Amino acid sequence: MHRGVSRLVNIFRKRTKKDKRLITAIKTIVGSKPFNLQLYQLAVKHSSMARVNSRGLKESNERLEYLGDAVLGAIVADYLFKTFPFKEEGFLTEIRSRIVNRESLNTLGRKIGLNQLVEYDQNKKNALSHKSLYGDTLEALVGAVYLDKGYRFCTKFVLEKLIIPYFDINEIIRSNPNWKSKIIEWSQKENKDLKFEIVGVKAEKQHREFTAQVYIDDEPMATGVGASKKKAEQNAAQKTCEILKLE
Amino acid sequence: MHRGVSRLVNIFRKRTKKDKRLITAIKTIVGSKPFNLQLYQLAVKHSSMARVNSRGLKESNERLEYLGDAVLGAIVADYLFKTFPFKEEGFLTEIRSRIVNRESLNTLGRKIGLNQLVEYDQNKKNALSHKSLYGDTLEALVGAVYLDKGYRFCTKFVLEKLIIPYFDINEIIRSNPNWKSKIIEWSQKENKDLKFEIVGVKAEKQHREFTAQVYIDDEPMATGVGASKKKAEQNAAQKTCEILKLE
């Protein structure tokens, strides 16, 4: 719907208490009132609360989450590109993934108060809290802002209300030496083909052990083990860094 | 640099033949002349041709490729979101990955003539042609257009010059039943947790065989095998679809 039209419709529609509360919250979080309130109503609706509509579509925030995830990725990519004009792609990719990952988005979603807004099935609370309920809602909110106010405003929102206040990029860079990113950077600099592969999983009751293998230009390098794929890869990357004598 | 300033600088800088050829090519491909020619010069410079500058940065299209990849992802996500208002996230994600993947971008890059523009080390031609030389250049070009002309113009470029002329979306949807996407859609509809895992690799000389395992809500379902991870996953997904009686 055209923005002007949807604003008119919104004016003449009777607001419930819940609507008013959502409008106030969005104004605080986003820095601007909704044009099209329906987008935000959808953004805070978890799929556990979804009804299937007459077109067979589940009405939940999942579509907005898909869109917001992509838009957020582009905005953060742009921000890091411009903030670090002398850093290579491997570095930018790594820092972006430390900002835009499930865990950090989930924490951020909670910090900005999405836990107060998101609607989900209370009976599934425990199951959901382990997943990325708030992070998913945050992505959906970014999708809603993008559709409601366009890319430029959305960039302003993401940077000024989310990234800059809540992430200390220098701290992110300093924090735990990421062996995998080190070796990715190295391989790009040296024009080598780098591949990580999970070559084995041992499962015993609760415990699983993954084995990761690093290949450089299709030559097998070190293997590493760990309780998750990520940990196994880090371990293999660390050993490879040692072999290559990367600090 | 400010656009106006960089345009002035461009006017007073002497154009080489190569510059003029690039400007003409960009005008044809993008539909508009470069403001900042340097961005496009960088976009067509493969890392095999890169010199390391005084800041220790390799001057190649890799940073632009990182940016263009993210921007392209957002633009295509938006396009599919609006084109298919009644389709769920799993469908949109799947169709996007069929458009924006290494192979299809590489083909597209060649079709629009980037093979005539990209500068790379001729000695490495064979090694490079197997990789995604043209696809990477295409992403870098999207990054350059985005920086040079902004998100709105870049969207117009991507849709009108790349996606709409070169992809038949209905054909993409119809083509080969993708078992993995079927099961992803199903799991989203049913609110199930779905996981694919490569649980084994057998390597014998030239031949490798991967084993993939499907988990639904952490319960192991079918396993599948194949000569690549993707094929093993498809095979496991197909068997799982049969178990679940998804058409």
C-alpha cells in the first residue's frame, strides 16, 4: 500500500491499547513512528502464534526475518567496508560474522526490549528460549523498518540504534584470537585455496566429537577435534597456523 | 570522495584508451556512466593482478566483492519478498540461492561480458577459469555500482539489467524438485527443528563419497550418500521426504 494511503487508513482505524503500546515501543526503539503499523505487528509475531490465512500462508514474522537478515547483512557489510578502508575482505567478513550471529543478535534483541514485545506461545517458552527468539524478531524488525521507511532510514536505524550503541568494534577485534579467520586472511593474501571439512563425527550418548580437516590448495593440513563443528574447525585452524608459523 | 569532486577530478584526468573502453562497457552493462571510475577499475581487477599498496592492502576487487555479495543478497531478497507475497520464507530462501549461487553468477558474469573486462594473471588462466572469476567480478561490480550510485540505483541495475533479463523465475521454480528445500519448507510449516549434517567422508584416490544425516527435532532420520556434500544432502532429504510422505 502507498505510504500516504496506509497512514490515512491507520489514522481512521481504532487503536487498541496493544497497538498504542507497540507504537510507543517502536518509536523508542527505531526512533520514528510507524507509517504502516501492520508491518511491525507482523514483525513481533513468532511463528508459534501464527494463524494460516486464506492463501495458505502462515502469518508470522518469518518472511520479514528472511528479508531483515539480508538487509542487515548489507548494512553491516557497508559499515565495515567504510570503517576499515585498509582491511581485507577476510577481516571484514570475520568481524561481520561476530556482529551478525545468532547469539549476539539474540542478546541485542533482548537488550533493546524485544522480549517485552514479541508474541509467542507461552507453552513453548522453554523450548523457544533456547533458540533465537529475540534475534529472529530483531531481524524481522529490521525487515519491517526497511519496508516501512526505506533503505536509507533503515541504515540509520541499524547503525545509530543498534550497532554503534551496543557493539564496541575495537573490543570485538581484540577479543579471542580467531584462528580460523587468521588462516582465511592468510590464504586470501597468499592466493591459496582454503577448505574446511568435517570429516568425522563420533556420537556417544550425550557427547559428540567432531573432526575437522583443513585443506590448502587441496593438500590436507592439520585435523582438529571438538564438541561442535566450530570448535573442531578452530582447533584444526590453530594447528595449521602453528604449522605455517602464523603468529 | 564527494561525487561532485570526483567527477571534476575525472574530467581533468587524461583518459587512457583502456579507461574509455571501460567507461563504454560500464555504460552498456550498468545503463549509466561511472561517476567514480576508480571504483569500476578496481571491480575488474582480480587478486592475481593485485599490487600491495603502501598501507599493506592488496588492491583487488575482493573488498568490493564482499560488499557486492551482501548488497546483491539484500536486493534479491527484497525482489522475491515482493514478487511472492504468499510464499513462505523457506521457498524464498531456496529460490534466492538458486539465483545467487557461484555457478549461476559465474555464467551471468560471462553473459554480460565481464570476461572481456576482468584483468587477471593470464598464466593462471586455467586454474582461475575453474573458480568463479566472472561471478566474483559481477559481485564486485554490484559493490561498485552501490558505492557509486547508491542503493536505489543499484536495485534498478540488478533487477532490470541482471535478474529480469537473464532469469526465468517460473522456470527456476519448476526445475528439478529440490528435496532439501521441500523438507525445509515442511519443517518451517510444522515448526520442527531441522538439521543436516555430514557424518562421514570416504576418500579413495579420485573418488570421495559423503554421507549426510538428517535430524528432525534432534531425532536422526534418513542418511544419504553422494559424491559431494550437496548430493549427499539431497539424497538424505529425498529419503526423508519419502518417510514423511511429502509428495
